[in-house]
Amino acid sequence: MKRSKIVELLNSNDFDVEVCVKGWVRTRRGSRNVAFIALNDGSTINNIQIVVDLANFSEEFLKPITTGACICVVGLLKESQGQGQSSEIQASKIEIYGIADPAVYPLQKKGHTLEFLREIAYLRPRTNTFGAVFRLRHHLAFAIHEYFNKLGFFYFHTPIITGSDAEGAGSMFQVTTIDVGNPPLTEDGKIDYSQDFFGHSTNLTVSGQLEGELGAMALGGIYTFGPTFRAENSNTPRHLAEFWMIEPEVAFNDINDNMDLAEDFLKYVISYALENGRDDIEFLNKMYDNELIDRLNFVLDNKFVRLTYTEGIEILEKSGKKFEFPVYWGVDLQSEHERYLVEEHFRRPVILTDYPKDIKAFYMKQNDDGKTVRGMDVLFPKIGEIIGGSEREADYQKLLTRMQEMNMSVDSLWWYLDTRKFGTAPHAGFGLGFERLALFVTGMQNIRDVIPFPRTPKNAEF
């Protein structure tokens, strides 16, 4: 018999028909005459109740059906008489696929901490919390593809293995086939990368932006959505060694077009998550963050404020608020500064523009003042910066000079510079860390809790 998903049955009014469900047992309780099994198959946060008449099933048969066991149930779908559920299944046949010994099953008891669940990441998707988080992660990913596809953007696959550092900041994972215990050496004692697989030093990418720009300069509008990597030895709640990035790049867009796109994009994906993952968001709102839904609606209901970095610094300096990190023109703003602007001063999402060039990446378009660049950061409540982007520098000489000022390897980025020689054009783009978006939409506090298998220092077991 064909399996039905629990989410479909809970939304069905077609009662008194035989159905088949398969899933994992959440709980089992009962009396002398009847047993009740709460079954979940991952399609929804909600369980369906299986009613088991003990006249038809022996206690010996039911004994292995404990929390975590996987079973198949065939029975009649009935309108439920109990509160909090619309339907239930009166079981006529049960098949046990796999048991979960209560003595050793880690999820036998409720109330585990998130820290403990990170230690058993291979099982935590079965909990209500992580089932909700990962379903919302899916909805967000689907919405991202849907949004850009509707606008006529092309999904562009940029390389994961690269010979360049897009940000010029180092901290990259090296990729090599060289025997690290006995590497070939040049005459001056350095590792001879000419004998490596690619013939030179390569790393895992920190961003697909630079290659994405090449796509935009041919296809008009592209977006990347893939894994990126940073080898930073950081154990903060905001850092991962492996994370996913969304990076649109658009030919002929300027900084204002870029801001319009970022605001519209964020509102679209958040709205999609609220509409299609409502049960999961309501669960997380109840269990973890009772301001979550209000905060999501706050973003949807308000037009983002736009102001320059200089204006933002003036507001912070006049605020009278004592910040942990001092505020002055030229400082790289911290989360506390960004959140003050959003949560206390404007009470709306904020887009800051025109940052000092000395604290921004080499590829941002330089303003005429010689001090600032057309960068932009989108700031959200509770999280601070959620998007970073800019209009890109399209002038060959300005780009080259800036790279030289920053002591960057011009030779390794010759191809990027060449795009400014051959049909250069204004263009802009931004980057959104997918896990940071997931943090905002789920209300979780630690970035390790919005990715199935977090990669952090000393942690790559599963």
C-alpha cells in the first residue's frame, strides 16, 4: 500500500479510508485496553496519533515500540475526538522496521540541551527543534532559488577550489595532493607547488563573488548559492568553518539598485518562510524566542532606512550610550553599534552605505572623495549585519592601484583585472550568509544549530 505523509493526513478531511504511514515513534502511552502512539515522519512538526486496540495486538509485540523506533502502520483515518489533533489512525496492522533500545537511545528522554544535541548531530534532526530548523532551512533555500528565477537571474556555479583569496584576508583551507610529511622543495627550501595537482597553491573558496562577477558581465544577472570556507580558529556563536553563501551579481546595477534588490530579496524569503513554515516558526516562537514572529513581521512591515556610514557614526557619537567598543569615524562597526541603530534609534532595518575604504575590500567602487567606497551593509534587529555588498570598482587603474596599496597579489588576479579591460561596465552585488539568515528566521542563538553538521575547530566527526 502506498505511504501517505503525516502532513497530508493531518490536513485531510477524507475520513474512514485505509491509509499507510511510516515514521518514528515520539511517545507511547496507554491503558489496559488501548495504546496511543505519537508518530512523526519529518514532514511536519506535528505528530499523528495511532490508536492501538490491545485486543488485536499482544503486549509482547508492542514492547519494542518505544521512543525512537521506526514503524509502519496501516489503519483507518478517523476524525479525532481528542483536543489538539484533527485526525488519528486506528491501527489494523503494524510492522516494526527498527527498534531503539531505551537503555542506550540518546533521545529517550526529553529536555536535552542544545549543547548536548550538537554532540549527537547524527540524531538531532529527529527532535522537534531541529526538525523545525531544518525544514525552515529548506523553505529558505527554495525561496532563494524561486526569487532569483522569477527575476530572470541565472544560477551560476563558481569553483570551490580556487587559487585566489576573494577578500584578501587569508585564513583559507589549503587543497593539495602533495605529501605534507615529505613535500617536494625548491632550491631555496620552499614547497615546490609546481609538482602539486594544479601546479600552484590552491585553497577552498571563501566566496564565489569574483567569479560571479565574470558571469554577470556576460549573462547580465547571476547568483551563486554554495558552500564557502574559512580557516579561522574561532569558537563564537556566529562563526563556522564551512557555511553557505548567496551572492547575486548584476551588470549595470549601481549601489541604489543593489540596496533595492537586497531589501526586496530579504522580504521575499522571510515572507515565504512565514507562509510555508508557519507551524515550525510558531513552535520556535513558543519554545525559544517569543519575539520571533514579531521580529520577522517587523522586517516585512517597515521600509529599510538608508543612510551613510558617516551619518551613522554621528548618531552613535551623539547617542549618549556607553558602548563596549569605542565609536569614531573609521572604526569597523560592531554588532552593538549596528543593533543600536536598528533597535533603538530608527526602530527599523537599516542599510548603511559609503564606508571608509580602509575597512572594506579592494573591489568596492571608490567615491570621488578618495576616502570612502560604495559599500553597503544591511542591518537587522538582534543580529546586526545580515548582508554585505557594494557597487564594484569598474575602473582598471583604480582597481589595480587599490590592490597594490593593499599589497595584494596582482599576478594571481590578472583575470579579474582583465574584465576591466574588455567591455567593463558598472555592476554591483552582495553576499548573504545563509546560516545568518537561518539564525534570524528561526530565532536560534548559535549558528551551529542552523546547519545539520557544523564544522568548527576540532569538530568534523560527522
